Amino acid sequence: MAARSKKAAKRRASKKTAAKRTSPKKGAAEGDLLRGRFAGGIHPALDRINRSYDTDCRMWPQDIAGSIAHATMLGAQGIVSKAAARRMVKGLQKVAAEFASRTFKPKPSDEDIHMAVERRLTELIGPDGARLHTARSRNDQVATDVRLYLASASESIEMYVQQTQRALLALAERDGEYVLPFYTHLQRAQPVVLGHVLLAYIEMLERDIVTARYELDDCPLGSCAGAGTSLPIDRRLTAKLLGFKRPSPNSLEAVSSRSDIARVLSGFAAIGVTLSRLGADLVLWSSREFGFARLGDSVSTGSSIMPQKRNPDGAELLRAKATRVTSALGRLFEVQRGLPMGYFKDLQEDKTALFEAEDAVEEMLEVACAMLGDIAFDEQRMRAAVEDPSGYLLATEAADFLVRAGVPFREAHEAVGGLVRAAEKAGVGLEGLPLETFRTAHKKFDANVMKVLTADGAVKARKVFGGPSPANVRRQVVRWRKKLG
Ligand code: ARG
């Protein structure tokens, strides 16, 4: 009974709030800066879909920096009095302090971060605050804010990437000389050393971060809604004050383009994809089937039913969460696809894509670091995978032996293929075949072939630049240590 009436009360309450939420507000809300031309308030449903404050409030430092530069310029150009500009700058600094100390209180009328900052400024300094939006639109404002944001986001992601690279490097320094197979098609291929695999991830992340790096160039501020202004603003000054190289050369392009976000986001997506591949390796390596690695307790997860389980959830989530980043990049393009030139509210969705991708990549990098920081490699299991006689990982060494004796590679390939067949039939590795059999497979074989048929020898011989010989790997480790510090 009691439970039922509770439920009914809940239903009544939610009906009430639903009714509240679906009727338009009577009269323009106080503090609503945009609705002068409307007789009544905005419909709550439209208000909800339209507002972006909860998403874009993280750009408060950029928004305030942009406004400070703008106000300074307005004063320098005599568009507002020097005293008014000074008051605006001071007021904006106060607003920044409120954000920094988390005491800023958004109001329902704050549709986005731009409105919130301007509204608060006007509360703080009075009528001068109403001059800030002179010769400016939220269209050029948001385009400027987001570029400033990209610069700091890409820098911070780069720091996380470097941490992950350092974690990989530390493992390469510790266990880099363990011999293990490298795989093609997930079939054992040839012996390499672990350091080579770890360094491959370091290099891959490096390539990704190059794509994700962002340098401020064209400053959109002053493009206003898309058609510039007739007021005598100084776009060079605001560009300079904000650290851009120059003002953007076309006001319409400046407010319409989102390609800078796409550039950085594609770098983030690349990082996400690399981490997903690392995740895939960690899952394989920590399986009993491979047994190459054991994830530490802090980075292992249990099962709700099987008490013995030691699951690599973190690595699996590295794999899966990459889709958040790649799909965000797709979404960013999709939002722009088909838009005519100019600003449309569609473009507001750019930031949800960017922030979601940034958050996902950051979280993934932190987890990758944690997992790499608590992992033990099993040298024996790795070596056993290389030396398993049924794997024939040294077949290419036998072929290269013939090549060194002047045999064309195709001929050598075929001869060794025959040897593998014979060895498989006999249930031995190549090194288990009598020299006789080698000689019948190809007359250029001699007793020295046995010397190249060892995993350590094979790895050591791969001295080619970029190859996995332990000496090479040691050199690369030193190079990366210098670079990463
Ligand atoms: N919140 C908006 C965005 O993120 C700012 C620009 C709004 N401009 C406009 N004309 N409604 O895109």
C-alpha cells in the first residue's frame, strides 16, 4: 500500500514538473540579453536544446582572455573610453577569479559561456559591461575561444602522451632484451626483442602527437557574425594580444570553419587508435595462451562469479574507448556536412565532439600509463614462443644463408619451404634436421647453417637501421631517453 501511494505521488510530482518544463515562460526572463525583439519568453524545450553553458563553460579561461583582448583593443581604438576599457578588464579579471575559485554562479539566462561572462561582468561593473560586445559576435567569439582552447588541450594531451612514452621506455630499459616473436596475421613470424615492440608504440604515439599539435595562426576575432564590422577595430592588435600570428583573412570563413578542430581531433583519434592497439596487445600478452605478461593487482580486475579471474578490463577499455574519439571526429565532420557557408547553431555541436574526445583520450592515456607501470613480463614464456620447434621462426634465416651464398631469394625461399615441410613431417625444428637433408634441399647449404639457426643469433644479426638487434634497440632507447628526459 505504502509503496503504491509513494509511486503515485512520484507520478504526480513528475507530471507537475513536466508541465512546468513544457510551458513557455511569460515575458522575457530578467537578464535575458537576447530577447528584446520577442514579446514572450523562450519555450523551455527550445531553451534546453539551445543552451550550451554546461558544455562550453570549460572554455571560461579562453572566453575571458578573448574578452580582455577585445576590451583592451576597444579602448586603444577609442571605440570605448580608456576608463571604460580599464573597468571592463578589471571586471573580467574578477569574473575569472570567480571561475578559478569555483564561486561563479551561472544563471538560467546564461545560454552559453559567452553570455554568462558578459552577464556577470555587467552585474559587477554596471553600464560599461554593456559596451563589451561592441563590434563582436558570439560567432567570432566562439571560433576564437575554441582555437585558444585547442592550443591548451593539445599541449596537455601531449604531456599525457609523453608520460605514456616514458612508461613504455622504462619497460624497454628494464626488459628490452627479452626475445619474443613478432607476429603477422597473429602467426608467429620472426624473433625480435621486447624493446623493439615497446619502442614501436613510442614511435607510433610520436607520429600521432605530431598530428595533434596545434599552433595558433589565424585569429577569427573581429569577424563578428561573419561580415566583419564598420567600426574601426584593430584586428592585428587582438590577434597579437591573444598569441595568434595574424587576423584571419576572410570573416565569413573565420566563423564557418571548424577544420582546426578537425585537425587536432584527428590527432586525438590517432592516439586513441594507437592506445587501442596497445590494449589489444596487453589483452593477448596477459592471456594464459600467450603468457607473456602479468598485469599487477592494481591494474587487474576480478569476476563476479569466478574467484580465480584476473581480467585485463583496462586494456579492453583502451580498445573500446578509442571509438569515442574516432566517432567524435566523424561527428565533427557530419555536423558540418551539407551546411551552407556561414554560422549555424549546428556548429555548437563541435565542442561536444571535441571535449568528449579530449576526455576519452586523457582517461585512456592515464590508464595506459598505470597498466604499463604495473606489468611484469615473462622472459621464459616469450623465449619458448620463439624456440617452439613447430613455429619455424628461423626459416627466413636459412633462406638468407643461401642468399649470402649467391642463391636468388625466390630459389632459396622454395628450398627452405621444402625443408620446413620435411621438418614438420619429422616433427622437429629446422635445426633438428640432419645436414644431409639441408644439402638435398639446396647444395649451397653447409654445416655453418646451424650457426644462423638460433633465436639470439637471428635477432643479433638484424642490425639493419631500424631493425630489432639488441644493439640497435639500446641505441634507440638512449635516443628516446634523451628526448623524453
Ligand atoms: N554557443 C554558441 C556555439 O557554441 C556560440 C555562438 C552562438 N551564435 C549564435 N549566433 N547563436 O556555437
